[in-house]
Amino acid sequence: MWFHTKIDDTILFDFWTVKTAWEMSYSCAILLVASILVEVVKWLRWRVEKQWEGSLPTSYAQRLFHPSHLIQVLLFLVQIVLSYMLMLAFMTFSVWIGLAIAIGSGIGYYLFGSRPIPQSPHGQREAAEEECCG
């Protein structure tokens, strides 16, 4: 298989067939938004983790059924399903679909991918450097 630019293609399901340039544009827009959504879901998982940080039970069994963990599981399932669907769409080897997914992923990461860097107490880095590199 190789990448192609033809418009006539089937995406994911037999009912999602693309016959015209307009249908390809519409399909690419849907896939671009889906790519952004993957990054939104990743960001939501991170927010849930940060929100419940420090208040989780210490026992493994209690953490397993904690509401934050159940939300994390649900979000992870959504992320995995979307990611695999995008991978399969990319595997149509359509240049247009591939570009839409790549651009959507880039936009999603730009908007939702950055996480704040944890700040350490002043001087902790210097002390660690002296310990290791004396």
C-alpha cells in the first residue's frame, strides 16, 4: 500500500464512503475534530488526577473503586477507542485524511498538551547537583 490523493475512499465503516471533494472535506473536518478530542480527553484525565491528588485512600482496594479512578477508566476507554479509530482512518493511506489527523493532533496538543512544570523549593536543584557532581 502507498499514500494516495484519490477522493473515492471508504473510512472506517462501509456506510462512510467518500465520493466527492466536499465529502472528503467534511470527513477530514470530522477527523480533525476527533484528533483534537483525543487530546482533550488526555487533558481531562490529567485534571481528574490532579483534582483528587492527595485525597485518595491508601488501600489499593479502596483506590480501585474510588470515583476518581472510575472516571479515569471511563476517560481512558474513550481515549483508546478514539485513538484506534483515528489509527484505522489513517490506514486508509489517504494523504488528506492523514493530514487532517496529524494537524488535528498538533492543534489538540498545542491547546491541551502542556502541563505545568512542578516547582521545587529554592535551592533543591543546586543541592542535588552538588551531591551528584561534587
